[in-house]
Amino acid sequence: MDFLFRQAVPAECADADRVLRAAFTPYMKRLGREIPADYYKWLPASIERGDVFVADEAGRLVGVAATERRDAGLYLDRLAVDPAKQGSGLGSWLLLRLEEIARSRGDRAMSLQTAEMMEHLLRLYGRHGFEIVHRGPPHHGLDPHTRVTMVKPL
């Protein structure tokens, strides 16, 4: 893979939005929901804070990882891979780069939340050392599907 891992820059907000929407539309449909027009309104501020990382392939964004600092750890809010690159190992590659970032900052853990019904994601995160620590309904109440919180100690 010839990908460059780096922080997103403000000029890439539209491209990051494109990758997020393309990757998350099937996820949301399985949950019985649609992505509203303003769903990623938080993205510009997150990019400005330096919390969004991208996989760049020859000048084109093909992966996006939106993160947050939480409790001395890295919270993975979104991990999106362009549908044309799904199944290529790019998601795993991004997870490894994020772990490098977290370790270099002295973070003690990485965490995330995903829908329990997304078994392929549970397997992906499990292969990378994440373990389920909690199951429950989503906090937003927009759908009834159980969410799992997963943590990987560093």
C-alpha cells in the first residue's frame, strides 16, 4: 500500500466528508437511518483541532479517522474507508497508525463504540486487540440497535 498517513487540513473538509458519507451510508441504512445533510457539521472544527487523520493515496483521500482525546486515551469516533478500498487492509493500516499516535502521546488506551450488529467491525477491532467492555442502547435514542463499547489498553 502506498498511503500517506497524516492530519487532515481544513481545505480537505469536503473530501473527508465525501469519504465519511460513502463509508457510513451502508452502516446507517442497516440501522434503519439516513445520513442528514448536516450530520458532519462538527468536521471542520475537529480538523482545526488536529483530531482528524487521513490516508492519502496519490493526493486523493481514501480513509478518514476522526478522533477525540478522552480520559488520557484516544477515542475513535469514526473510521471510514472509501468503498473502493474496503477489504484492502486500509482499515487495519489506519488502526495501526492511530495506535502509534496514541502511544507517542502517552495515551493509556484506545476506545470506540459501534453497533453490535456490525459483526465485521467487531471482528476487525477484535483482531487489533479491542475488547468489548459494555453493551447497551445508543445514547442518542435514534434507533434501537445495541451498541458496544470496545477498549484496547496500550
